[in-house]
Amino acid sequence: MTEYFASGRLLMYRPLVMTELLVATFLFCFTLPRRKGFAWRLPLALVLCYGSCFIFPTLSNTLVSVFSFLTMFLVLIAGYFLVIDSDWKTVIFCAIAAYNTQHAAYELYDLLLRIFHVGSAGSFYETSASVSLFASPAQAVLYLVAYLLSYWLFYLFFARRLKRGSPLAIHQVVVFALIVVCALADIVINSVVIEFVQESNNATLIVLAALSLLLCIVCMTMQFEIATRSKLDSDIATLKVVRSKEREQYQISKQNAELLSIKAHDLKHQIHELGQRKSISDEAIEEIASLVDIYDSDIKTGNPSMDMVLTEKSRICSKNGIHLSLMADGTALSGFSESDVYSLLGNIIDNAIEATVQLPEGNRSISLNIRHIKGFSSVTEENPYLTENLRFGKDGLPITSKQNKANHGYGVKSIAYVAKKYDGDLQIKAEDGIFTMSLLIPDAQN
């Protein structure tokens, strides 16, 4: 049959498929950043997507069917790039996920139709004139059940795993290419099945629909598991780099602190010597000496690493008008390596500073309590925060408020890493405008 038809279910079905794909797209893309000019880009993308539904004639021909739906899918991907501000791997990842979701719903719909003996999804491909996509109300009900159920389950198990600002993507080229090929092959195979297998017995077609549905679920599971593993490996590699940088920074800070202390001490002697010679006024001497005292007033806890990081961070707090309240027992973290002490306390205070500098100057305060109690080391930090700027991830850790989340948020992960390294229990909560981070670590002998 090569006759061209201007009407028929197939002509109406193509826009329906595009609508199904767009709804599935929303499930996976609503967390992705939008391009500037989104208000005009979105209507243009919709015109392109729905326009692609009518560029091929409605012929009962496998080759035409393959090219028509493949073209629609490629135009949909182009629409993604038009409205979504993300890298191409993330866009393709979400497009394939949307297609898998739509196709799984289609196969479930076909399966239900055949089980209840009320037709088949293949009737969508009929080119004979028809006033309706569904031959009976039963088909319409099963369509709604199949698509709503499939979309809800795929959102529940897959789409909601995508985090705002930190999307998944597959970076291994071979694996990525394999998933793309599988998606394209599925389009071709489905068209061939529609064309040549529709006359088979119902039991065979039920098995084929069930296998195709299972294949969609397996492909989606593989896609997300590979992407999740890839992101986890990337996070681990990045955290290792962060930890290495922290150790380097610790050594640099240690050298700078020692040099600064020596210079401040020498400068104070020189100031007093100038005062005795009356080269400058007594008021000027006191003012300069008080400024030097800021850099010569090291915090003493009995733990050199703790002294250094607390002194360094207290100066930053002073510079930003933040009141830092400290109760620190240096022996509490005596079992930690120097770099771990620097990393743990440095990241805790840095995160607190980042949160409090957003508040009015009179409300900026940080409280840090480090002590040893009954076989445990306890570190507790509290600070006020802007409630609209704090959100928690599924792992219970705060999500960075920075725009580029892929390259930030490792401070909290570094804290969690140190806590896990020493078998500690990290608790984070935010109530009534107060952020609290508590870390309880058992002594080594326990």
C-alpha cells in the first residue's frame, strides 16, 4: 500500500506521540537550566516539534514509518538544545530517557489491549480514514491507565533521581554510543513489528509486547545505573583532588601563620622602640599596636593544627563582621591527623561564614564547641541562615546554593568524608532559622 492518505489514525497519532514525548521530556528536564529568552524559545521549539509530525505522508510503509518517527525524535532533541542550557551529553541522556518512558507506556498499553481482547496499539498506524484514535471507550481508558501508570513509575524510580543543577550524564563514549544505538534500533524494530507481525496470533504478540516493555525497563535501569556510577566515580575523583588541595593549603597556612606570628612579634618591638624615641605620638603607637595584635593573637587550644585553623578563620570572621564564639578543647581531636583537623574545622567554619555573610551585620554569629565527653569527641557548630537559601539533598547533606553545583558542594562532602573516616556520626539540621551541625566521634580505643 503506497497510496497517500491525508487523513487516518496515523496522521492523528503522530501529534499524540509528540505530546507523549514532550510530557516525558518534562519529567526529566524540569530541573535543567533554561536558556535566556526561554519565553520565545519554547513556543518556537513546540512549533518545530509538532511541525515535524506532518512532513512525511501517512503511508503504510515501514521505511516511511521509521524515518517519520526518527525525524520527530531528532527534531525533539533539537528542541531540547533550543530551550535547555546544558551540555549535549546531558541533553541526549534526557531525550533517550524520555523516549524509553514513552515507549514503555506504549508497550504497556498494547499489552493491556491484547490481554483484555479490545484491539492493539498497532491500530494507531492505520491509514484508513477514522474520526477517532480509539475504536472504543475501553481503549481510551486503558490508554490513560497505561500512560499515567508508566509515567508515574518512571518518574518515581528514575526521573526524581535527577537533582537540580547536578544532572546525570554518561561520559564513557562507547557506553553512550551503545545506548543511543539501542534507542534508534528500538524505533526501527517497533516499526518492523507493526508492519509484519500484526497478523500473528494474540499469544505471540502478548509475549512480544511484554518483552519489549521489559527491554525498556532494562535499558532505562542500565542508563541510570551507569550514569549514577559515572557521577559517583567523578565525585570521588574530585573529592580526592579537594582533599589533596586541602593538605597543600594546610602546609601553606602553617608556614604563613608561623611567618606572620614572627613578623607581628618583631613589628611590635619596633613600634615600641619608635615610641621610646618619640618619633610618633602615643595614640598612633597604640592604634598600630592594636592592629598588630589582631594578627598576633593566636588562639591556644593545646592542638597546633586546631590553633592554626581557628586563628585563621577567626581573622576572616573579624574582617566580615561575624562574631565567632569558641569553646575548644585541643585534646578532643588529638587522634586526628593535622590535615584532617584543618579540613574538618576549616570546612565547617567556611560554610558557616558563607551562610552568615548573607545576613545583616548585626545578626552575623557563629558558635563552635569542641570538647571531649565520656569517650567521645564532640564538635558542634551553630549559625543563623537565610531559610530560602538552604535545601537538603536525599543524602541529608545541604545542597550548595551556588549556580555551578557540579563544581561546588565538596566542603560538606569533605566533612562527611572525615566523619566517616573516624567512624563518626554526622547530624545536620535546620530549624527556626538556626543551622546546626553536630559530629560525634568515638575515641580510638572504643
